[in-house]
Amino acid sequence: MIKVAIAGARGKMGIEAVHTVMKREGMQLVAVLDYKKMGSTLAHLDVFPESYDVPIYTDFAQLVDDTQPDVLVDLTNPHSVYEHTKQALELNVRPVIGTTGFTDEQLAELTELAARKRIGAIIAPNFAIGAILMMKFAREAAKYLPDVEIIEMHHDKKLDAPSGTGLKTAQMIAEVRQAKIQGHPTEKETLAGARGADYDGMKIHSVRLPGLVAHQQVLFGGEGQLLTIRHDSLNRESFMSGISFCIETVITMESLVYGLENII
């Protein structure tokens, strides 16, 4: 039985993750971490049934002492996820991170810490299997069509831009694509930001609108042709199979992995 703690259980992703772990054979939800003490258990929250008598903690160290989780699933926000991940590794809890916003320096530090302690960790910009395949296919296409732009579209409550998926896609493409500046060499933005963010000569465009969940298209241009690779998450259930896979997989690992494409 894998003992799981969840940080961010009141968010939309967190609510789905709670239900997933509670129903999953071979997993036990032993605690949740929240910055607010909304009640002693999840049963005190309106969004969960009375049978969910899982304790709520505001202090992670106390949570670990009391419940001894094997895995921490973090679905919080970019402001707290780094500290949660570092503390989990220091306390010998394997983190599964669905929040983006790490700097390169933070990723390097966490990778070294996980390797030194020989503890598995997974940081996943996207848990949807279709999104992972979209990134893999985009990386393959970039070998032959190096002119590419990324358009990622999310709900208007998302805090970071570009999304972790958009940035990870650009990083994967850059591994096989020779850096180049796209567009006219003397083009000029008459409105700042009109051409989007620049990554290694590629442009990333972020759309934020109510009604969206998580969507991305990668456009490749060539002589007389256009290739579009697109993925749409229509609801947050699309991420749950990936979360379950990560919980089951991280137990067997002894290092940090950034991106599910490395283990799928």
C-alpha cells in the first residue's frame, strides 16, 4: 500500500486527485497539506463527502511525523512548490510535482539532492498522456521542419506564462533543432509582445481565457505546407491516469525526472 499526501487538495486539480487516490487500489490517502486550517479533516470541507476523514495539516514536517507518507503529490502554485519539493526530499518523502515555475537553478539543486539521497522524484509539467505524446511528436517533427511556433491556451486563473508544457515543449524541440531567428530579419513589434516570448529563436504565445482548461498547438511551417500538432484537455480527469502512474512509478526510482516523456 502506497501512503500518499496531497498538497493543494482544495484546488480543482487537487479535488480530482483526492478522489483518484481514495478510489485507487493499492493507494491510501493519509493526509493533505494546506496553508489554511479549514477543518480537522477533508470531511469538514463542502467539496468532499463525510466519509473522507483524512487529516488536514498546515505544517509539512508535522504531517510527515504523524502519517509517514511515501509520496507527496503537490498541486499548489509556483510560489510554494520549490520549498515543498525540497522539504519532501529532505524528509525522505518522494515528491510528485504537477506545479510548474521552477528555475533552472532550482531544478539543478533538487536533482542533486534527490541523487544524493537516492530518492525518486517526478516533476511533470503535464500529466495528460496525450500531451506527453504531443511533445514527443513535436520533437520528432522539428528535426525536419525547424520553423516552429507554440500556442498554449489555459484558463484565466493560471499564474505562470508560458505554461510548463509550452516551455518543456520548446526545450525538447531545442534539443534537435539548430537555433535560428524566425520571421523577417528586420521585423518590428508595433505593440510590445506581439510576437510572443522567445526561446532559442522560437516564439511561444500564451492565451488565457475563461472556459479553457489546458490546450496547446505546435505549428511547423515549411515550403508550401503547414503541420499542426495539437492536444486538448477538456477536463481535469485527463490528468488523473498520469498522476496515478507517477505515484506508482516514483516509488521505484532513485533520482529526479523532469517530464513524463522520460519514463513513458
